[in-house]
Amino acid sequence: MNRRILLSAIFLLLLQFAWGQIPKTMSYQGILTDTTGNPVANGDYSMIFRIYDVASGGAALWIETQTVNVIDGIFNAILGKVSPLNLAFDKPYWLGLSVEGGAELTPRTELTAAAYSLNAAAGGGASWNLTGNSGTIPGTNFLGTTDNQALELRANNKRALRIVPGVTSSNLIGGYSGNSITAGIEGATIAGGGDIAMENFVAGSYGVVSGGRGNEAIGALSTVGGGGQNQTRSLYSTVGGGSLNRADTSHATVSGGTHNIANGVVSTVCGGDQDTASGAYSAVSGGKDNKASGSFSTVGGGNKNRASSGFSVVGGGVLNEAGGENATVGGGQRNMSSGFASTVGGGFENVASVGYATVPGGFQNRAAGDYSFAAGLRAKADHAGTFVWADANFSDFVSTAANQFLIRASGGVGIGANTTPNILTIVQNSATDPIADAWTTYSSRRWKTNIRSIEGAMEKIRRLRGVTYDWKADGKHDIGLIAEEVGEVVPEVVAYEENGIDARSVDYARLVALLIEAVKEQQKEIEELKGAVKALSAGIQRQESKSVSTAHK
């Protein structure tokens, strides 16, 4: 039977072998036909395979005989499964084939590059084995290109990593095959991520997009950590993650959140929603729709707060504004500190509008004088250096002159006392008694009615008793009156406990009116006695004169 091979052999390296494993094998496939070109009959055929280092003639370097099954003329043989393929594969080789003891078919088939990967498996070629190579030299052996072309790695025939050469530093593009970098930049990295119509993109040298999708690192040395549709637009700017965030200026940072913008030099937005840090070195920690537009200004959080001047601070709350340089609003709602170094601690609708003014909190308080202080409910410190504190009565309490200390306390003021039955209560038996240059009492007839003179003042005085005593609290010796006794005589000057029975104190100053009337009564009695004495003296003188005249006669 005359037979010939009409199709050149197809060689495929079987990749199951590992470093140093023997034998190595190689797949060979062909078509066996008769002289008319028709496939030979199906069956098993004896085949002799030979490898030479010349295209014709010469001695075979390797020989193997196999029985090979042929179906429809097609056969497959695994070369090396009988006799090991122990050739070096470091030069050109040709394969010869004989069928059923016949002459070797011509021409011999030259082995293609696939076979030479066997040499690489032995460490003698330029290819890499799937299970690793040994004997490599760093800097000499490498996986890559030498012709200034990019190197691509694919998964499922889709680009997964592209390494683009640069002048000094290569660019790495991982993830979605549509991710890209601007031509001509250096050292850029897209670590992964990206999607259809949401590609990641780097336009600045040494810029980085770590992942996510639709992210852009436009500024040189800028970084987007992840998230979606974030942008870094300037040198050293950073967006950590989140969505739709922008770091627009040098060294600006947005850590996360959504729709945040850091567009002041070295500005920071930590998170939140729709926050903006536009002042140099400004910061917004979080919250929603907050803005730090002054240099070194800060908004801690909350909603719709504004720190609009240098070094101004809003801690949180809603609709607060620190508009003065070095001004502070701690929190609350609708508060404003617009004066230099002014402060509103919190509360609602409070205003510190001038330098160093302070409102600690409360409702609708106003510190409108330099160094003024307003607290409570609707306290208005409108003059420099004034202190105004207003109680819970819903009305304005307003200063009238500079440097006033004003208190509206309808429940009384206590000094060292936490019960205030009077408008001013000072702790009993204090270590030092209160002292003042003067103490005056309102007393105009404009505020009085039913005015009458005190009657029986002298009798009332006679009924009072001055005593000496020792205080139970500290043993201090003292003099005075007994309130209960005074109350029985002059109840108007005695204060009682809430039960209306137990006497508490005596208003000594008001006893002056009683003493005045008593002195007047006494003086009247003295005048009357003086008149009587004078009349008696005159009568005695007249009697004596009559006696002398009678004696002379």
C-alpha cells in the first residue's frame, strides 16, 4: 500500500511536565491518505518516528515506534511516551515518519517553535514554564517586552492587565479593558475596577486609581482609593472612596461620603454629603451641606453650617454660621458669631456680633457690645463690657449703658444660697459679712399710696427687746433682735418661711422709720415736760418773791 502524509504535522507541547521531569512529550497530528488522496481505511498502523538535525540524510538522533489508531485518515501521536525526548532542542530539528515498515515519507517536517519550549522547560531557552523556572538570573531572565511595546495579560481573552512602558517608570492598567491612562505620563497605576461606560482613568504622572468605577486621577501624584465617579484634579490630591467626590486643589483630601468637594489648598472633607472645604487648610468632618470657606476654618458636622472667616469654627448643629475671624459656634440652630473672636456656645437664634462677645446658649440672646455677655432668654447685651442674664420670662431684657452687670431673676438671686425667698439672698453666717460703700432703697412717693404716719411708735419700741446671743451654726457671738418677737410688734419688717408661720429675718433698716416716730413722740413728751417744768419754775419764783416782800414789811 502506498501512503503519504499530505498535511504538515501540528506540534503542541503538553504542559503537564514540571522542571526536570523526564520523559518530556510532544503532540503530533497528521492525515494519512492513499495515492489518490483519499483517507486510508480506519484501523491501527505501525509508525516509526525519527528526529534529525538535518532536513535530509544524516543519522536519526531519536527514534520511536508506536501503533497509532487512524480514523478517517486522521491520527494523533504522543511523541516521547515510549522513548524519552532527551534532545537539547537548542538547534533546528526535523521529524521523519515511516508507516507499516515503508520508506520514510518526504520531505521531513521541520519542528516549529512550540517544540522548543521543551528546551525552555530544561532552563535552556527563553520561555517560562507554567510551574516555574529554575536557574534564572534576575535582570537577565524576565517576562516582558524589549521593543517599547506594552505587555498585556488576559483572562478569558479579555485584557486584565496592561503594562505600558514609560521613559523612567512604567504605567500599570488593571481591571476593565476600557480603563486607560493619558499618553506620555509616567508611573500611573489603575489597580482594577472599571466597567462599561464607567471606566477608570489616570491623566497625571504617578497618579493612582485603586479600584471602583468611573474614577479619575487627573492631578500628578493624586490618588483615588475606590468608590464611584470620584475625581482628584490637582497635585497630591486624594479621594479615599465614596461617590461623586472631588479633591480639586493641591494636597486636598476627601475621605469618603458623596458629592463632597475639597477645593482649598490642603483642605479636607472627611465624609458626609454635599460638604465643601474651600478655604486653605479648611476642614469639614462630615454632615450635610456644610461649608468651611475661611482659611483654617472648621465645620465639625451637622447640616448647612458655615465657617466663612479665617480660623472660624462651627462644631455642629443646623444653619449656624461663624462669620468673624476666630469666631466660634459650638452647635445649636440658627446661631451666628460674626464678631472677631466672638462665641456662641449653642442654643437657638443667638447672635454674637462684635469683637470678643459671648453667648453661651439659650434662646434669642444677643451680645452686641465688645466684650459683652448675654445668656438665658432674650438677654440683650448691647453695650461694651455688659453682662446680661435673663430668666425664663419671655421678653427682652436689654442693657442701657456700658459695663453693666444685669440680672433678671424673678425667683430671686442667691449668693452662696440655693433658696431665694427674697430678690437677693446671701448665705447666712458667711465667713465675711457683705460690705458696701452705700446701700440705698427705693422710697419715692411716686411708687406709694395710703401714706400715714406710724402711730404708737414709742409703745412699739418699748415692746421690742434687744438681746445678745450666739449663733448655733458656728458659735459666733452677736447682738440683735428676735424675729418672732419683732413680728408680734412690727410684722412689716419680718420675713417668714413659706408656711407663713416661722419667722426668718428682720429688716433692721426699716426699723429706722419706727425709731424716728418714737423719737418724735419722745421729743414731744420731753417738750411738754420742759414746758411744765418751766411753768412750775415760774410759779415757784413768783411765790418766793411774794414771801420776801411780806418779810420786809
